Amino acid sequence: MVTGDTGLRFALLGRLRAWRGDRELELGSPQQQAFLAVLLLRRERAASVADVVEALWGGNPPPRAVGALRTYASRLRKLLEPERAAGESPRVLVSVPDGYALHVPREAVDLARFEDHVASAGRARAAGQLAEARARLRLALEPWQDDPLRGVPGAAMDAHRARLADQRLTALEARLELDLELDGSQSVLAELTDLAARHPLRERLRALQMRALHRDGRSAEALAVYDEARLLLGEELGLEPGRDLADARDRLTAPDATGLPDPAAPPLPAQLPGDLADFTGRAALVADLCALLTSDRPGAAAVVAVSGAGGVGKSALAVHVAHRVRESYPHGQLYTDLQGVGGHPADPATVLGSFLRALGVDDAAIPEGLAERSALFRARLDGRRVLILLDNAHGPEQVRAFLPGPPSCAVLVTSRTKPAGPASARLVDLDVMTPGEALELLGKVMGRARVAAEADDAARLVSACGHLPLAVRIVAARLATRPAWPLGALHGRLADEQHRLAELRVADLTVEAAFALGHDQLRPAQQRAFRLLALPDGPHVSSAAAAAVLGLPEPEAEALCESLVDVSLLESPTPGRYRYHDLLRLYARGRAGTEESPEGRAASLRRLLEFLVSTVRASYPGALDRAERLGMAATVPGLSFATAEDAGAWLAEEAPCLVAAVRQAAKAPDGALAPAADLLLMTEELLERGRPGPEFEQAAEEVVAAALRLGDRRSAGRAYLALGHGHYYAARLRELVVVYRRAVAASRAAGDALVMADALVLLARCLYHLRDHDETRALLTEALAVFRAQADRLGEANALGARCRVRQAAGETAPAVADAEEALMLHQGLGNGRRVGFALYELGVVLGAAGRTVESAARLTEALAFFGDRRNRLWEGLTLSRLAENRLATGRAEEAAQLARTAAATLEEVRNDRGRAHALAALGSALGRIGDHDGAHAHRRTAHEICARLGMPEADDLLALLGDGPGRRDGFEPAPVP
């Protein structure tokens, strides 16, 4: 969580604006502003890429919508965190799996402050503190300057503007009502008359206007307002006046306005459980539900159905909302626990009998059948305003008999089942708390001062609880009764995942028991799916991956997953993808540990790994090439893809799951190392796309360690080679030399000839960049001999592509061009477009060094098109940088500067520091030619700092550039990996 010391503030209640300290920020293009607005409206919750694309462009996104989002994110990060060092992870606008999240304090956003003031006003009014409530509403309304989000484009923004404008009007009505009660009619009549004229169909405004006129002694005018509103509603909407207007009219025309109860009437039911004194968070949702339950509803009763996992706070929310609106239901509030997750759900007929007695029906008059009791229940509610709270429902079928007929009543339902109510209900799928809300609850229960004094440990504690309200409350209660315990002590206990659930208990309250209630209601097939799907370490599981884990056809596996979503034991963030809440995953794994055999658990994970290997083989041509030439067999069916774009999207989405599966295999005792090493070798494209970075390297290191421990030299050599890929893209060349030498040694010992030769080529490229050209030539000679002996044309082409650069550096221009042209011809003959792009790039570079700038530009432009079509952002950036040099060589410095800027931004986006240094050096040279010497010096200085930090020889060349103009350029880009 970002703390307030960032100095960031945001305004949504008018034109979108942002400040850092006292300085207002320039937020960029309208679409970039829309991107920021979407994240601000989501608060701390992540927005998936699909959600953002839908919000900005609806059903017609541009072809490169995802790339545009990356650009917006990169620009906003520089704006919001200008002090962030190169390579340091962003803290404000952060990337999450398949999306983005904005981490700013709640009080930094004017909309959040508005909602908090409104919620505070509601609590003050409920406590009878009318002046305090009015003061809070005035504070809430103060920031509103104009239409919210004025000028921000996007398919979803009109709906947000309408929603926010309605919230403002609701708050304004509440403030006017308090003004009327506290100061009398003269204080509000003018404003009410103006607002009613601008919002003629707003019934609450009309009702307030009627009350103010009546208090001012102008009852005839008040009735005229009613008649005008009734006529307008009928003509415009075909509706009769709602409750607010009807009540206002009744007060005007009632012969007895004393308001005293009839002593002969039965007592009104007041069955609501007590509200939680420390109810926390959910302010916006509470406000929305209260508005729904207190607004006019022509035709039907309001039904709100709240669903969610056990412990998420459904009952607490429903009871809190019910207490907030109880004054709007003067004829009573009914409550029952329907026991939907117990072994014996409550009988609706029995519950209806108790409700009818509460409504004054004698036992003798209560019929026997469910249908008859339901009909009598609806009849008794006719003409009354009664709120019905049905807690813990089994599902819609258990609720149906309680639905009232008259629109004057309302029903609140809670359930673990989705949907929890009828199709007409307002459905709320309740999520866990935000980190800020969880910390607030912790402080309310155990003491705010203690939480503030140990803020970091408190944040880690609620994170270990998964921000689940029940878990946070248990932890807080334990600490409250142990005042001498530091918060870190309990966090240390929770850090052990195997025992975390055992620690989440206090007295007879446990998280495990809440989860067990849901699990025990499942069918055997659902229980097995719930247990096994928790075994993979990845952050989510697709329906196809679930099929592999379960050993079932995909439609059957997806149906099981959806059934678990319906009972709140799984979440589905996007169609066809599923995930657990952290604590539910631990619970499911615990059940798997006791109810599934070790062999069954291992088989599930092995099936998943083999499915991933087969699918990655088909995800892009380079993976299939490598799989076929290196003997990586597809042992089970995988997915196939219609387009390269579909395959790339799958690979990007599954990247964290791929790495997690590899790491899990490295720890498994069942011989899953070989497919894990093969999977690593096939996922180079992830590195080219700028992910998953350090996690990939860590996975490779773990496979290497496991292979060495088991004496599996084949897997060790392949994992070393994959680890080298990670080091290469991270520009750690000196570490890389050691890794590739080990890859050569292990694969040579294993007789894995082509892997050994691939490692020789990559070792040669590293030594070339480190300017050891003699050993480079020797390594490439050995590699070419292996490839030709094996008739491996792809390996031969890769080796020639490496040798052309060595010859270029030695001044052997003609042989260098010949090698590059032969490599291109071989790749074209193999039909591998991705490799053709690399070969065009190599040829363009050596042609440029030979002074053949027109041909060089043509080849580089062709390469750029190849990489652009395949959305290979890394190589797009590197090629743009080379094109910038080409423009410099032909005297077009302005074009060179623009190309270099684009290249630097692209390479920063994919986190390739070496390539970015190259682009910045080119930009410095271009600016120097234009006459911007300060800019040239600054960019060259940054490039030098990057190279010096990475230990690259080019640092000395760049140091010279800081003094006198262009120097060497070779060695900045990573080589295409065989």
C-alpha cells in the first residue's frame, strides 16, 4: 500500500485532475486519462486488461489496444513516480497478473472522500446527530465543481458519470432535508424550486419541495406540485407517483396528523440482529444498497441478493444495511437464518409460519401448505412497508416463497450460492476487504494505536489473512487478548502455510469451520475438483489446464469449475479462468493432503506439466522448432491456436502459471524434471516480451539444482541453457559466460549434441559482446561442425548469424555480408518467420557497417514489420534503435531522434536495459547533431550509467561519447536465442 508521503491527489468530481504536492500534473491524451480514470474508479482493486480495453473502447478496440495500455501505463508511471530509479518496481501504478492496479491512499481521491463523508453523515443521522450529519454532507458536496469526469472519453464513462451524478443528487437531497428540519422552509425553498425544475422527474426533490411549501403555510402550492409531478410522471414514464410523493401528499391531506400509534394494533416485528459496532469498510456498496432500498420502486419489491465465500462478511453487511434503512420500513423488520450451508436447511413453510405470527396472524388462521402460507404472507404485507432479511439461504428456490408482492417492501438475501436470489434481484458478489479496510478493522478490534505503532507488521498480518474479514477479526481478537504480543510474532506463525488455518481460530470461531460448511455440501466430483485444482502453484487455472489436472474432458472440467464458482469456493476473474482465495486454497490443499493419495496428487501435477509442454509447442513457431529438433515429445494433447496473436495472448496470460509449474516440478520426487527443463527451453518468447523476468531465472536455477542433485545431466544442460536465456535478456553477460560454459559441459556429458551446440553459439555471442573475438571464432567453428553433421539447418543458420557479426567487427565486410545472407536464405527456406526477422536484422546491421545504408534500411524495415506482426516488442525496440543509427548515417538527425525516442520507450517497457542504453546513445548522437547539446549529454550519461552498472565494455565507448561524438555501437542488443 502506498502511503500518503507520495503527495499524490486526484480529482474525479469534475475535470479529471491530479497533483503531486502543490504541482498539478499534465495527464496526457484523453485516452490515457480514461485509463487512469478506470483505475481510480476501481480503487485498490485490480483491473484486468480485458476490463480496461472494454471500458475504453467497448466492443471495437483498436488493433493494438493492449500495446496502447502498456504505453499509457509507462507514461503515467513516469508522471506519478518521477523519482523512481531505473529498474525499481513501481509502487503506485503496478502490474498484476493480466492487468493493472493503482495503489494510492483512499483519502487521496476526492470521490472516496465524498463517499466517506456521506457514509459518516448517514451514521450521524441514524444516531440523531442531525447537525453533524449536515456538516458531513456539506463537506461531501464541497469538492464537486462540474459534471464528474468531464471530457474523459471511453465506452464506460457515460455510465460512471450518470452514477456519480446520481450520488451527488442523493447527497444533496439528504442535505436539503436536514436543512429543512434544522432551519425551516425558508432556508431551502429557493434551492429546492431550482433543482426540481432541473430534475422534474426526481420524486424525492418534489416531495421535499412539497414539505417545505407546506411548512411555509402554502399547502395549496404543495398540492399543485404533486399534481404537476403526477401528470409529468404519467406522460413521460407511464407511472404513478412513488412512495416519497404519495407520503408527502398523505401528510398534507390526512385528517389526523398526530402520528400516534393505534393501541389496538399488534406490535411491529423488530427481528434484526444487532449491528456490529465496529462494522468497517464497504462504504460505497453500503451507500448504493441503502439508496436502492429507500428509493421509489414502481411495480415490484426491491430484492438485494449478496453472495460470497464463507467469512467474507455477507451477514454483517446485510445486517448493517438493514439497520441503516430500518426507518424507511416503519411497519417492521423480519429476520431468519435459513441455514443454507448446514446439513438441514430451514423449511420455508416453517419460517413463514413464524413470520405470519410476528405480523399478528393467530396460529389457528395460519394455513398448512407452503403456497397458502406464502399467499397469506403477501396479503399481510399489502399496504405495509416491511423489510425482510433472509440470511444464509441455500439458493433462489429457498427464497422464492418469501418474495412480497407490494413494491413498498424489500428483501435482503445472503447466500454462498450464486445467484443468491431471483433473476430480478440486485446481485452483489461480495469480495474480501481492501488492504486499507482490513487494517481499519484490525485497529478497531485491537486498538488503532497498536496498529499504527507496528504498521508494517500489521499490513503483513492482514495480507496473510487474505484480507478476509473473518480471518482479520480472529487475528485481531487473539491479539487484543494478548496485549504483550508484538504483531510480528503472530505473523511469524501465519507465515507457515501448512499451519496458517490452525492459527486462525479464537474460542469457537475458526476460518476452517466456515470453509468446511461449504465443502461438505459438495457432490463427490465437486469435492475432488476442489481439492485437486488447489495443487498447482500458479495464480490461476484455465478450463483447459483444469481438464489436465482432473484428467477429464474440458467441457466436464469447466462445468465442475463453474459449479464451484456458483457456491463461492472458486472465483472466475475472466471467462474460462479460475482462482482460489488464498485461504481457501490452503484449506483445499489440506483436504487434498488427507483425502488424495501421494500418487494421485503427483499424477495431477504431471498431467498439467505435460499439457503445458504440448501447448507451448503449438504456441509459436520457435517453440515447435526447438521441440522437434531437440526431441521434446508431446505426450498428451495440448491446445491449438487459430492465429499467432491468439497463441501469444495465451502465452502471456499463462506465463506465471508456466513458471510456477516448472518450480513445482523441481521440488517433486517423481521424475518430472525432463518436461520441466523442456518447458523452460520453449518459453524464450516470454523473455522477449519482457516477462516473467526474475521468476523465470529462479525457476531455471531450481531445475538446475534438482537435476545436479539427481545426476540428470540432460535436464541440467537444458535448464542451464534456459537460465542463460534469462541472464542474456537481463544483460548479465559475465554471469552468463559461466552459465553457458556449464550448459556446454553438462549437455556434452549427456550426449545432448544439439543443446551443446546451441550453448556454444550463445557462449560465442556473449564473448563477442565482451570482445573476446578469438574464442568466439573457435566456438562457432565447433558449433557449425555439429550442426552440419546433424543436418540441422536451423542451428547452422543461427551460427552463421553469430559469425557474421564477428567478421563485421574484424573488418571482414564481404564475408560478414555473405554469412548474413546465407543465414537469411536458410531461415527463409525453413519458413520460420520469427527467425527470418532475426536474420533480416543481422543482415541490416552488417550492411550498415559496410556503408550500404539504403540496403540496410530496407532490411531493417522488413525486420521491423516481422516483429510488429508478431508483437515482439523487444525486437521492435532494438530494430528501431538500429534504424535511428541508419538515419544518423544518412544525415537525417530529426528522424533519428524520433526513432531513438520510440525505441528507448519500448525497451524500457519490456525492461531491456542493454537495448535501452543503445537507443539512448543513438538519441544522444541525434540530439547532438541537431544542436541540443544538453539533451545529448543527458541521454549519453544515462546510457553510460546503465552500461557501467551492467559491467558492459560499451561503458568505455559511451564515456568517450560524452566528450567527442559517435563511437562504437556493437553489442547492445541481445542475440536471437537458438
